[in-house]
Amino acid sequence: MSGLPIDFDVVNKNAYLPVKLSELSKVDPSSALEILNQWGEGTKPITVLWETTIEKILQNKDQPTKK
């Protein structure tokens, strides 16, 4: 262990948030854009953005894809 105070859970969420936002954009584009704006503006922490994104993906999981 390097001894650095790095929370790898947060690092992974930061790395994979674009993937999940892409997934969300296919079922709920307006929510994906809203979360992307919050991320870019720095108004919410990454963990909140991640949880919101996953929650919205799960809510839309069984709904048909919006086009």
C-alpha cells in the first residue's frame, strides 16, 4: 500500500460515471444532461452524482428506450 489517502471507490465512480451517463442518456436523456451539468459545474459530489445516475438507470430499466 502506498499510504496515500486515496479513496479508490471515489476514483472508480469518477472513472465510470461517463459510461453510466451514456447508458442513462439512452433511456432518460434529460436526467443524463442534468447530472452532466451538475458534474461539470461541481455543484454535487461525485458520490451523489453516481448514486443518482444508478438510481435513474434502475428506474428506467424495464421501460422501452426513448428515441
